[in-house]
Amino acid sequence: MSLPEETPRIKLGITHGDINGISYEVILKALLDIRINEFFIPILYGSSKVLAYHRKALDIENFSLNSIRTPSEANPKRSNIINCIDDNVRVELGKSTEIAGEASIKAIDEALKDILNGEIDILVTGPINKANIQSKDFHFPGHTDYLKQKSGVNEVLMLMVGDNIKVGVVTAHIPLKEVAAELTEDKILENIRVLNKSLIIDFNIGKPKIAILGLNPHAGDNGLIGTEEIDIIIPAIKKANSEGITALGPFAADGLFGSKDYTKFDAILAMYHDQGLAPFKALSFSTGVNYTAGLPFVRTSPAHGTAYELAGKNEASEDSMRQAMYLALDIYRNRQMYKELTSNPLKPNKTIEVTEDN
């Protein structure tokens, strides 16, 4: 009897983010834990020269990555690197530079090409600077909208994931003065749908319970402090309920988080960035993960930014990067399991026709 073939190892793509921030530090520190290689094959999209620079700055010895040209060449027992930027790139620790922005987008594009072609299985993106990455080819407020356009999907959701909390935002990186005009009943409803579907497929939650936050203080106080709750948020919740989605609210953000009632829900949907991310980071800053729900592939990122003030000082924690890697792996496996469970539903038994001869 022949032995079953070994299950193919999952290939984890990691983009290097801003070369002048803490991205290389947190990636290196996470990969130093050899247990990582038991779960997947790490492939860093970056630069061997930049890697060596940061390794020296951090005084990390006896650790190198296997240089490859394509994911198919990856060594399954080691961490690997694909050089995708000019080796003459200049590292200026703690500074935002045009060169760093260009290096960020080159790594993203290379990894995006490979994951869309099935060359890698999951993607973890290092933190970027949203200002220096802007160019004629990249004019987005961050990774999320760029990945959405490149993937050709209609709606994605920035979902922050912590140990006991998940927070999504309807509007993300836009000025606060534009939030109310950006919110519509259809947009809120679509975000509820994306969140509900992600909780079921990506997080293996059978019947998700979602808390919807109001826009105004005290969720509008029945129209006394704004009517967006009455005009658009409540109608969106009712439509979601009619589709079988358990969405409740709108809740006042301060009361929901302050009373810890958020723990009664599988996820919270906030109306704007700081309404959701301020309490989330207060609760899960060091281990929180940014996940993009709704993409055809799994993408996560640390919840922190470039942290230029810490660059090269060996003071940055790799916890969020490590969690981003493991969360991506968990979601990938959940998706595979969901696909297997739903691809071959049990067929009804054929009816046996009974005749007198039987």
C-alpha cells in the first residue's frame, strides 16, 4: 500500500513595506523564530541589500534568507527572499523618502502578481507610508483600496482583528468632514454583507452576531443629534435582518466599548476610522492585525505603521507581524475547509420505484 502524498506546504508572501521604518525589523524578528517554518514557507518580497543593512543595524547575526527568483524555487526549510527593487536603493532610517515609496509599491506589485497567479497562497504586507507611496500608478489612501482595484472585486472591508475583538469600518482613510456624505444605506448594507460572509467563511462562525455603531454621539438620540441613524443606518440594518443576517443597533460607540458589551458580539461595524480603530488599538495595539475581508485571497498586515521614530533602534515589537502571519494561515485553512464542506453537498437519495413485480 502506497503512502499518501505529503500535503503541499503553504507559501507565505511578505512585502517589505517602507524600507526606512520598522518593517524589516519586525519581519526579521518574526522569521527568527524557526517554528514559523513548520507552518509555511516564508517568501519576502524586498531586497537582500536592504535586509543586510537592517540586520547589521539590529546586530542580528547568523541569519540569512535564501535568494530566489520565483516562488517555485523556494527552499521549504528556510525563509526566502525575492529581490524586486534596485540594489542601489538608499536606506535612510527614520525618513520618508520618494525612493522608499517606490520600493514599497514594487514589492506589493510583485507579490500581488504572484498571489493572483497562484504562485503564493497568502499575503502579509509590511507597513507603508501612505504619503511617499503616492505616484501616477498608486493614488490610493492605502493597501486596501489598491488591492481591491487590482483584484477586481466590488467591495472590501478593513477588519481589525484582536484576541477577543473584531472591528470593521464602513469608511476608512478619508477626512472626517467627508464621512457623513460618504455613508449611504447601500454602502452600509454591503459592508454588513461582506463582514457577515467573512465571519462565516474566514472565521468559522456559524451564525455571526454583529453590532452596528451609530454615526453621531449617543447614536443620534432619536434624531436630536443628527438623523443619519434614522435615515440610513437603521434601514440598512433592517434590510440585513431581512436577509437573515443578525445585525443589531445602532449603538453608541462610547457605551458599547465602555461597558464591554462589545464582547457579546462576534464583530463590530463602525462608521468611520477612528470610531472603530481608537478603541481597538487601545485594547489590542501590540497584537492587533489588519485583515482585508472580501478579497479573493488572504491578506493581513500588522496593525501598526512605519514607526520611523523606532527605526534601527531594535525597540520595535514583532508581535503584530507574527500574529498577522498566523491569522493569515488560520483564515486560509478556514477557507479551504469551507470550500471542501460546500463543494460536495450530500445529494438526495434516489427514489426507488416500487412495482408489483418487486
